Amino acid sequence: MKYEIKYRPSYSMLTVNLDPGEKITAEAGSMTYMDPTVEVRTTMRERSFLQTLGLAFIGGQSFFVNHYSGPGSVAFVSAPVGDIERLDVTTSSGMIIQKSAYVASTGDLDLDVKWEGFTKGLFGQGLFMLKVHGDGDLFINTFGAIDVHELGEGETLIVDNFHLVGFTESCRYRVTKFGGLKETILSGEGFVTQITGPGKIYIQTKNMREFVDWLWTLLEPRVRNIQARAR
């Protein structure tokens, strides 16, 4: 399949040229433009309605995905201002990615809730993970640029949860506090993920939580001013 990732790393857009019979699946709402010759079919994200509900509630993503069939061109973008990357997923090399990282996929790929990641996400500041397995291309998005680390057997890296995008299934991981109680409360890090190789780790250079906090410092005075006038 012919594809191009334009305008990276800050405002990336994925463009795909589909030959007759070629297909790509994408997150609902991510399409920016397409040729009129491209056919679209919408389905639920998972095989059962309960699985679809589970993904929508814990992942904040759409109930549905769109399947695009060629011939023709179609382009996709994601909500965060950042990069898009293609990952090669095989039956022997799956991926675990953040819930919001999924943009599109080709071939026979399944996206399942990784229940261990979901459980820890309740206490790990939103670390809800999806397990991707099968055979095909996976396109992910990040907030900021993509920083890739390849770990050898037994090598470990500690990653802030809000910077973690995903890692290969061959890695082992656990969510833990950042240092002791004082560091967890005062350091600004909170919980982190300790990942041990072999495998690759994908990290985003920007932190959505910090961006929202910074944005609120600009908005809060105006909100308080509006509230004061309304009284």
C-alpha cells in the first residue's frame, strides 16, 4: 500500500493511495478528505457490543471505525498536534499502545483492551492500554514528536505515563510510583511505567496533562472574571 506522512513532526497527516481491492481501517472522525471513488463502510470497533462499550467508556474513543476501500486516495489526521508513525505488527510481534494513539490500520489487526493495563490505569493517571495483534500496518499518533528507544534483553527504561505511547509486546512492564511518597506527591511525576526489554518503546515529547495545566493558567483569570461579572 502506498502511503505518505506529510507535515511531520508537528502537524502530521497520513495520506494513503488505495489500489482496487486495497483497504484501510481508521478511527471514526479522522478522515480529512478522500476521492469520490473510495467506498466507506462503518462497523462497530469490536466483535461484540459489550466489547465496543468497554472500549468507548475506558478509552474515550468512538464506538465505530470506518473501512475505506480503493481505488482512490484518502487522508487522515488525529486530534493531538504531533507526529504519525507506521508500525509493522506481525503475529509474532504485537504492540501495546495508549488508547488515544490509534489512527488507522491495514491487514488483519485486532485491537483489544489490555485488562491489566486498564486496571492499573485507574490508579496510574489514565494509563489505559490497547493490545494490537495480528498481521498488518498500524498507524499511531503522538502529542509532539516521536522518540524511539530500542531495549536489549534485560535493559530497563522508566517512562512518565503521559509521555508513554506504546511498546512492543515482547517487553515486560509494571506501573509504579515515582520514588517514595514525597517524590510521588511533589515531583510532578506521580506514577511511571518501568519497561524492560527486549523491544522498542515509543515516547511522545510533549505531555498532554502539562499542556492542559498550562492552558488553564491562561484561561482561569478570564473564567473567574466572567463569573464575577455574572454575580
